[in-house]
Amino acid sequence: MTRRTLIALLGGTALLPALPAVANPVPLAQISAYLQTLGEAQARFTQINADGSRSKGTLYLKRPGRARFEYDPPAEALVMVGGGTVAIFDGRGDSSPESYPLRRTPLSVLLSRRVDLAGSDIITGHRRDGAFTTVVARDPENPEYGTIALQFAENPLRLARWIIFGESGEQTTIELDTLEVPDQLSAFLFDINHEKRQRDR
């Protein structure tokens, strides 16, 4: 997996194409309440890249503000979110990650301390797409930060996947297995400086 592929996970500027609605979507207030309850969670994921290639791994969440994407071999890539920063490590020997402010990536929608989608001016779409409710977010003042489409399944309500769109219309999809609540997640999973030190040894 290349650094470019990982960067595609973080954002782009294309808009999600509109699809006809066939039923009422889950209300934004209900989705906000659900996201607000996500504290510590983990799930297996599948990443589908624009070229059709796939990678698998494990996602760890510790809201607010922290996440970790551990990719399975042979990718050996790692994306960490902590301290307001997103760090992308190419492989096990990479101790100098490429870094971005979290607020400049679509992941900030998932990881913000207070989730209020109904009162947010970054929500540009909210509709039913087949079995999913889709919520599209894009900062109107900073479109270069990227566009994310969050898709939620129902009964029970859960985050099923998200899609991030690139400048040329390419898309990267993250499909989640069921999010589970772990016993406890170590703070080191989200400590970027600790990861750097470990890799320098």
C-alpha cells in the first residue's frame, strides 16, 4: 500500500452524486445521538481503493479525537489520530510519518467532541440510499479539506461504512464489521510520539 493510497483515505474535493430517495432517512438528531455514544470501540474493516484493490485491518476508536487504522500484512501500514493530528506511517520501519491537522480531514466529523449534525453547516446531504441512510459532510469554507459520506444501517442503528471522494472523482470506501466495545484500549494506541519512539529503536 502506498502513501498516496493512504492519503486518499483522508480526503478530496469531489461531491457525492445524488441518488433518488426511496424512504425517509434516519433523522440527523438520532444519528448525532448515536455517534455521541461511541466512546471506545473497535472493528475489522475493509478498504476498497479507487483502482479496485482491497486492504483489510482493524480500526480502534477512542472518541473524542482518537483513532487507529492498523492494516494487515502485507500492507503493514498504520494511520493514527491523536492530539489533533493524523499521522500516516507507510510500514513498520517508517518512523517519520506524513502528518495533517485532524480538522483538515473528513475524519473530524466522526471524532469531534460534540456531534450535532442537524445544527452543522458542513452537512451537504442527508438521504436514504437503499438500505442505508447517507450523510454527506463538507466544509463550505474549506472544500479542500475533503468530502465524506457516512452510511448508517438500521435495526440497530450503526455506522456501516464511509466513502471519501478525491479531487478527480475517485473514491475510497471503508466498510466496517460491527463495532464492538473492547475491555479497554491502551492510550499508547493513539500516541503518535510513542509510536515514533518505538520505531526508532
